[in-house]
Amino acid sequence: MTFESAAALLPCLPLLAIPAFSVWRLIRGLRAGTWKRPAWFGHAAWASFFLTVLVWLRGFVSGGLNGEDTCRFVHHQPFDAAYWEAHRDDRFRVFPLSNKCNADYDLVPVWVNPTIVVLSVLFVISMVGLCWVIAPRLKRISEKERRH
């Protein structure tokens, strides 16, 4: 990574503080045994969703503004214009992300798509856990309202 590309990522560092705080709360909740509270599952859902969006954006913008120049000058890969045009729709799919220079080289890092899947599954599990924790509380509240 060059100094210029690292400097371009500098404005994104405050964005990483948001999921970092949630992950810190998750670890603290696990150690303290308070993971059965709604806030813990809320932090898990928020962190997994936010990280999923960040990873997806990393994969989506992996080709840069000019795919041909990115292939040739940044990744030092031969650019196949015929392959590029034949697979034009692949670059604009939501999932799985793909942006190939040629038949052998993809600009989207290999870790992006599996990470999106894992983080999405963690988000769903967190939302189910949130519902699992909140349901008894809502039931108690509704029973109190019926008594009055």
C-alpha cells in the first residue's frame, strides 16, 4: 500500500470507531455475563450490519473509476476488453461482488464475499437474539396493561 492510498483511507478511520465501540461492548458483556440483555444483541446487530456495509463498499469500489487503468497500472494485470464487456453485468451485481480484469484475475479481494456472508449471518442471528430477549419483556408489559 502506498502512502497516498493510505492517506486516502484516513477519513474512514472515524467510521471504524463506531463498530469498534460496539465490539468492545460485546466483549465486555460476554465477560460480565450480561449478554442476555437487549443492548448486547443491539450492539451485535449494529456492529455486524455496519461492518457488512463497509466490507461491501470495499468490494464494490475495488475497481476504481477506471477499471482498465486499475488492472494495468495498480494490479499489473493484462486487461481483456472483450472479457470486460462480456461480463459487464457482473460489475453491477449486489452480490456476489466481482470485477474482473480478465478470466483469471478479479479486482475484488477474495476475502470480501465470504466476509459479507459471515457478517450477514451474524446480523440475522443478532436480530433473532434481540427478539428472543425482548419477547418475554413485551409479554410482561402486555400482561400488566391487561390487568389495569
